[in-house]
Amino acid sequence: MEFEKIENAVVSFDASFFTNEANIQELGQSVAFTIGRMIVVDASFIDVLRTRGPLEEKKAQCLFPALLSAAIAQKTHPLDRIYALRDLIDEKLNDSASPDTHLQLLLVGVAALYGFVQANWTGPPLANYEPLFGAMEQAEAISDFHVDGEQFYKKTVAVELLLLARAILVQNIQNFRNSRSKSLWSARCSFKQQELLSGPSETLRVQLTAQLNKAVYAYPEHPLLSLEFGLVYNYYQDSVRAREHFFKAKEESGLVADLSGMLGRRTKYQTFDTAQLVLLARSQSKAQGEKTLEGGFKNEVKHEDTWDEGSLAHAKLKEDEATADMKILTEENLTLMDQCILLALCLNVRNENPRHGLTWEEMKAYVDRILKNPNNWMIHSMGLLVKARLEALRERTADRAAMQIQVLVDQFNETDQDDSKVPIRMKHIFSLAYPPKNQVELEVGRIYLSLGIARTAMAIFERLEYWAEVIECLQICKDFDGALKIVKERMTLEGETPELLCILGDVVSKNEDKIAAYQKAWDVSKGRSARAKRQLGIMAMNEGKFKDAMVHLKQALAINPQYSGTWFRLGVSGMASDDYQTAATAFARVTVLSPEDGEAWSNLASCLYKMNKLKEAYSAYKEALRHNENWRIWENFVTVCVKTGRFGEAIYALNRLLDIKDKHVDINVLGMLVQLVTDKELGSEETIEVLHKQLREYMARLTSKISNDPALWHVYAFYYERLGNAEKASEYRQRQVRALSSAGGWEHDSLKFQVLVDATEKLIRNQIQLQDKNPLHATILSMRSWLRRAQDSLGESDDWKRLQDLLKKSEEAEAQK
């Protein structure tokens, strides 16, 4: 039982457990308790691995030193020593191993993971760190972490700590039978590896979700687990599942949070109150011991320090609006866990909506609520990062965004701040989407690039060794020779690596040189460079070679199927090649990876329609319209609704189409709808009447916008002819004939003349049935005029003679009335 308490305290990073006098008296002699205290309270991760500090006097009871010494004695190469240690731990965790053995070794893996996170995420740099297994080449150290063709960041620090953590927490995970948190630590370790890869990995995604599912089973209804699960889904851009887990974490925590509007002022110089979007939030439990730091942390760039000094950091709300209850909801301190959940919900707002003003304001409301109470250095840093990302989207505030993110980069090395000691930095690192230091610095470079400061951005990218971004900067500066020179210099230093060969393909101008570079990258990687195949696929598409593109793209996806853009291109190539089955499969995969991609849903529906799977196409179009109200999707949706007998939805869709694209209608589909509505038994008389009323209202609305389209008047007249209403049919047929005759050109065009005669024949048929002879007389006069005008060009045609016969028939009918 005591071991489970220690394990749970390490999972929640609960320092109070290890400083509690009763716990020290009861568990202080335990090695596991000492390791836990060194991790959570002292953050002396390397001392745990070196068996220094408080562990020295208990060295005889420690298991790890003997295993480490044995591994070093067995092998000479550092990587081989890590593998040997992994196997020795495997042997140690046998069926007879005690709970203390299991927990000791698990916590060693946890210490190694935290040490790695400190070295690459939170800082400060590890002091006096010396490799445990001996020095090894960086390229060799990271080679084990390349997955699915995605490259591990080459300048990662203290890689052996991740190798050690993985050996214990991932590769030996099945041997920890007496651990409740093993799956959680395994997932955390794998996720940190994923975050340092060049792109998402399917292998790691499957591994992560499997371990997190087991962790959720071990810790049911725990907001921490739901939050971390949501962050994993958010990383893989699965916004639907991410949203589910974020809201689940919110529910489990008891957090109340809703957007609302209040009067207030946004700038210093504003003289009147305007509506401000604010987040009303309250924690279920009081934020005990979590005091707001007066004046905030030193890592926040103040508004007055930038040229946008007139704006306020937080909206100043109108005093009489801010009642006591409202002040609690807008200003009261929140628990640290709830602040983490709000930051995750802020990410959810970004995923749910396109980049427009409302989303910017919504996200800012979330961030403002968190930054009002600077309680924890790491959470506050994440809030500042999100705020800076928002400000980077606006030209007026982009400079402050760059300054703010640069401060976040610089704070990595700070060691003398009481409010940012290592344990504080570590407490919530797994509950935040805070990126590693190299990616934070990369964001600074990208903001500079967006502001047109390409040379400054290039210096950052060059220091980080992001060569693709360096090349992009040189190309923006029109220094194409310099770009090619840098690639060749890197090849001289590093050799012809797949990554550099792909960059070379991006730089050279001739298509044949590009293809040669990408193909060589594929060959050098021994068929593992997904990027090379993706680029070859794109080039084949650009040249219209869609079948070749499909071959390349399928090979890229076989290596790493996590790229929704590649699946989308495969789908487009399949449609262009009339391979609708392949295209449908590809677009279906896009909708799994990016459930809110309306274009993918629409293309999937189009493929299903081509395959005559109308019910499935209907469902896909419905989903497409949830995310993208493009008029073409509505038009296709109308067709599917008509063909599947959903006439009410078809009429609604036609109206929406008219809202979006004024004066637009597909006459053929409308004609089909009219024929089917007037043909079939549609249920009760009440249902039929409602449907006919909706159809008439739509056609009246349409003809009020389009009054000179004969095809539209033909459909209108056809509708009433099907209903047997000769008077209405005659009225709209007359409008069709009038539109045809006024269009002109029929006097010399046999086709146009034929259409006019056909419409006139139907008009006369309706008018003969009417009691009133005036409409028929008007048509007779028109026919006489048409015959005279068309006689010279079409006097010998069958249609001219047919019009003559119609005139004679009409005159006889008029005489009989």
C-alpha cells in the first residue's frame, strides 16, 4: 500500500506528500520514497541516476547502480550498454521481484525522463551533466529515434536520458506487473519522442493511444489523464477526440467555464464602454496554496514596452457591471489543473473554427482569464506563448509577439529565480502543450519571416539547423545561388542524407533535376524517406501523371500514413484517374485524421456518388456541409437528396444555395425534383401539401430573381402541367415563350427556332383548354410575326412548317370559342 502512495505522489508531482513529517517517519527509510522525494521536491534527476545525495547512504539497497555497472562491464559501446541494461532490467523484473524492486526501477526511468525534459523543454540546462554510458556520436545517438521516415531533431540534448527512459518505460513496460502508473509513464515517454520528430508518426500514435487507454483504465475519471489524452489527440490533429477529452477533463475537475459579454474598455484612451468578450470561470475546489504572484512573472512582455502601448493587457470592465458574483467568475483564482484545462480548451477553440476574428477574440478571452492569476511559472509561460501566437497573426502586435516568444526562449537558461525553480517548471509539464525549446525558438524565426525580416530569421534557423527554413529565407531574398551553395556545403559535412537530398530537390529549378534528387533521397534512405515519395507524387500530379502520382503517394503512405495532405492528394489523383474506390478510401482516411476537413468530406461524397452509393454519399455531404458551406457542395447535395427521395431537404438546400450564390440554379436537377414530386406518393396528404407549398415558394423566390431564363419558366410551367392546372401552366409557358422570342437569334438558328416552336406547341395546348380566348389570340399574333421573320432563312424547314400548322390549328380553336 505504501508503494502505491509513493507512486501516486510521483504521478501527481505532489511535493507535500514527501515533505509531510508523518510520511517521512513512516516511509523515509524506503529507497523508493527517497527517489520520489529527489524527483518531486529536489528535482535532482541526475543524482538519482548517479546514486548521489540522499541515496548515497542507501546505496546498498539501490538496485540501479549494480545493474548500470554490470551493463558497462559487459559492453564497450554506449548504445550497446543501454541495450544490455535494458536486458538486465528485464531479467530483474521477474515473477519473484518485490513491489520495491518494481517501483525503484520505474522511478529511475521517470527520473531519466524528467532529466531529458528539463534539458530540452523547461530548462535550466543540466548542471555538470556527464553521460552515464560514455560519449557517443550525436547522429548515432538519435538514429534509434527516427520512426516512419520522420527525423528526430539532430541537436537534441542529453539523448541518452531518453534512451534510458525508453529502455525502462517503453521497452520493459510489460514487465512492471506491480505498477499502476506504468502505462502513463510509457505514453509520456513516447510522446516526448514524438514531439521531437519532424512530423507525426503512425507507429507512435498507435503506441500512445494503446498505453493511454490502459492508463485511463488504471485511473478512471481522473482529469489529468483525460487532459493528457486530449493533448495527444490534439497533436495528431484529431480535434473531435481532443474536444471530447478536454470536456471530459473539465467535467471531472468540476470546472465551470463559459464565454460571455460585458461592457468595458480595451485601450487606455477609450472614453466609452463597448462590449468585451470575457471568460467566466470558477474552480469547484478552492485554489488552496496557489497564490497569485503580485506583479506577475518577469517573463511577460508588458504592453507599455512596445509601440502598441495604448492597449490594455486585460479589458477594464465597467464597475457597475462587475458585481460580486461576476468578479468571482472573472477574477477569482483557479486551481492549477483548471488553468491547464482552460489552455487546452483554448486549443480546442482554435481547432473548431477557421482563422477569423471571432476565434481570435474567443482564444484571447481564455488566455486573459489565465494570465490574470499568475500562479505557476510553467502554466503562465504556456499562456504567454498562446497569447503571442495570437498576436503574431496581427501586424500591429506581431513585434510584441516576437519579443514575448524570445523572452520565453531566454528564460530557459535562468537559474536564480525562486518562482521558476525546476520542481515548479516540472509540475505540470505533461499537462501542457508546451513545445521543446528548439520549436519555441523556431516560432520566433517564423514571426520574423512573416514580417519580412528574412535575414534575421535565417540566422535563427541556421543556428537551429533547420535547413529547409534557411533555404526558404534565401529564396525569399532571391539568393538562389546561395541556397544551392548551403545545401552543397551541408552535404560535404554530413554526406548525402535523405533530408539534404530532399532539400536539394526543393532548391534546383529544372524538373528533371528535382526528380533525380528526390529519387536519390529515396534510394539513399533504402526506401524509408516518405518525404521523397511525397514530393515525387506532387510533381507527377503537377504534370498530370495521376497514375504515377498514385504509385508514389501510396509508397509514402505505406511508410507514414499520418499525413492527411498526402491522403488528400492520393484521393485527387484517384478521382482524376477514375479510380473512385481508391479515391474514396483516401478521402475517408483524411476525414479520420482531420474530421473537420469539409473539402475531404465533399470529395468522399462525390466518389461515393460516382460509385452509386447514394445513401453513403448523402451522409458524407451532410458532414461536409457542417464544416464548409461552399455552394458547389450544396449543389451536389441537392442532387443526392433528389435521387434518394429526400425532397424536403432538397428544397431547403436549393434555398440555401440561393442564399449563398444569388441567381444560381441547376435546371436539370430542379426539373428532376419537379417530376419526382408530382409523380410519387409521398405519404399523407398533409405531407404532400407541405412539400408542394415549399416547392412553389422556392420557385416563386427563384423567378423573382431570374425573370428571363426560358428553361426556368419551362420547369415552372411543367410543374403546373403535371398538376393539371392549365391556367397556371399557360401563364408560365407564356413567359417561357416570351423569354425565348425576346432573346433573338432564332430567326436564323434552326436549333433555337425548334425550341421556340416546341414551347409554343405546349403553350397552345394549354391555352386551348382555357375559356378565355384572349391569351390564344395574342399567341396567334406572335406566331404570324415569327413566321414572317423566319421565312427567308428557315422557310423550307420542318419546324417552320410545323409552326404554320400550329397557327392554323390555333385559328380554328379561336373560331370555335
